Amino acid sequence: MKRYLVTGGAGFVGSNLAFALERERKAAVTVLDDFSSGDWKNLSGFGGTVITARVQDACWHDKAGAADAVFHQAALVDTTVADQRAMMEANVDGFRSVLDYAAKNGVKRVVYASSAAVYGNSKCPMREDQVPTPENVYGFSKAIMDNVAREFAEAHKDMTIVGLRYFNVYGPREYYKGKMASMIFQLYRQMKAGKRPRIFKFGEQTRDFVYVKDLVRGNLNALDAKRSCVCNLATGKPGSFNEVVEALNKAMRLDLAPEYFDNPYSFYQNRTQADLRQAKALLNYRPEWSLADGIADYVKIMEKEAAAAVHV
Ligand SMILES: NC(=O)c1ccc[n+]([C@@H]2O[C@H](COP(=O)([O-])OP(=O)(O)OC[C@H]3O[C@@H](n4cnc5c(N)ncnc54)[C@H](O)[C@@H]3O)[C@@H](O)[C@H]2O)c1
């Protein structure tokens, strides 16, 4: 039986991954989390063990023991946090701690979450070999993680370090992210409450939204990557906020017109779009969920949860 460690496993992406490893791969999974933004309810029904610790501290290294691979998702994910030291310690020192743990325990593969935030407002489609131009300390921390990974992989040729630059992820188990949950989730909640969905004028900005089921698939494929690399994970087909509202209306059987308002931000990404050639070549990654299908599936799940009062 394979053993995997999932850091940030009480969070949105980490919990989806922990369940996929357990249920699809029949693996023994250990979650490491400090429960700062995750929630135990994301792990309801989980059959593995949990280590409660901050990833940047070394106290958990011995407790975690050996593993076939680590999926490192733990991070300070609030992009509005201005405390640069806290962001760099959690994300960059946290990642160094994971690499140190892996080297000491004979773990040969580390798959970690990078982010499209490294690209800032650069031209589309965004490619992994572009010089990173992050617009906030969160994006900067992820760009530095990619540099740390590259240097570490060069120094440890027997290990495979795979960085995955997630674009805008949405899907089940993001409820506890609150204001950091996806716009798809926020708009669903507004519409569910009978309100018109509020979006910036005039809803034409686009995002490369990716359904968490595709993202989990990309992570699992990284177990077979032949070499260390950094790859985008997205759909490659951006959708506008107007299209999101249209898909939500259809899935929820509503007809609520968007309420447009002025964008208050001086900095704002008008477009994001991933170039997926590298992910296809190195991870055999092929996204299966279009925006409309992903939203339809997600709405079905949220409606079921609402009926069963899962989050109250
Ligand atoms: N969701 C997205 O759209 C998106 C996009 C790009 C990148 N990412 C990256 O994906 C990863 C997972 O994000 P998510 O959306 O699931 O967020 P999340 O907040 O739901 O999950 C993060 C988890 O890490 C834990 N954590 C935070 N700091 C920790 C620390 N110092 N030590 C131990 N645990 C800690 C939290 O408690 C939480 O359970 C993160 O690395 C994030 O930067 C996410």
C-alpha cells in the first residue's frame, strides 16, 4: 500500500486530494495541517491520520515518517495579507521544511502547489518559462518557492520535485475559505439568497477557471512525471464573469441579471489564461471539465449539501 503525506489536507484542494488518494488509489494518507484556514469538516469520513502542526516547524518531520510522495498544499492563501514576513515564512520556509523532511526520510517525490499569481498581469496565454511578475507578496512567495524547488532538484538528482501552478480553482470543499473562496462560489451564494449576482463592470474580464476534479487529476498525474518541472494547471479556455453568471443561472434554473458595479481596485487582472502545452507533455494532463459542465456539477453538489444542511 502506498503512503502519502498531504500538507494542508484540511483545506479545499488538500482534502479533495486526500480523499482521491484514499478512495481511488487505496493509499494510506496522512494529513498535516495547522487548521488556520482549513476545517475538520472537510475531512469528515477520512480514514487516515492527522498531524496538527505548522509546516514551517520541523517538529512534525519524525511524526510523519516515510512516504512515497508528499503533496504540499499548506500555505497562507489570503492574497490580501500585507504581513510580508508571515507570508514568506509560511509559504517559502514552509516549503523548505517539506523538502528537508523529504530528503531526511527518503521521500523521492514532492508535488507542491504553486500559483498563477506568479504571472501577475502579464500577457496571455501564460507560459511557465516567462519571467515571473507577481503583483503581491503571495504571488512573490510562490515564485520564490519555484526557485527553491529548481535549486533543490538540481542538488538532489534522485528526487522529483513537481510544481503545479494552479489557476482559479473552484469546487466542493471550498466553503470554509470564506472570502477567499472562488467567485463561482460567492456568486452562487448571492443568487441562492435571491440576490442579483454582483460583478465588476461589465463582466467581460476573463479567468482560466479550473474545476477541482481536474486539479486533483493533475496532481495524481504528477506521481508519474519523469522529471522535476513546473506546470500550469487550468483549462486553457478562459471564461468571463458574464459566462459564469449565465452558467449559474442555467444550473440553478434562475434568470437573475448581473448587477454591475465599478471596480475599486487600481490593480486588477483583466485576463488569465494558461498555456497547457507543458502540462500535457510532462504530466499527460488533459482537463475534462468545461466551465459550464464544472459549474453544473458543482451546483448539483451544493444543492445536495444545502438540502442536507451540511454546513450549518
Ligand atoms: N484555490 C485556488 O484557487 C488556488 C490557486 C492557486 C494556488 N493555490 C494553492 O493551492 C494550495 C491549497 O489552497 P486551497 O485553495 O486549498 O486553500 P485552503 O486555505 O483551503 O487550504 C490551505 C490549507 O493549509 C493549511 N495551512 C495554512 N498555513 C499552514 C501552515 N503554516 N502549516 C500547516 N498548515 C497550514 C490551512 O489550515 C488549510 O487547511 C495553496 O498552496 C494555495 O496557495 C490555490
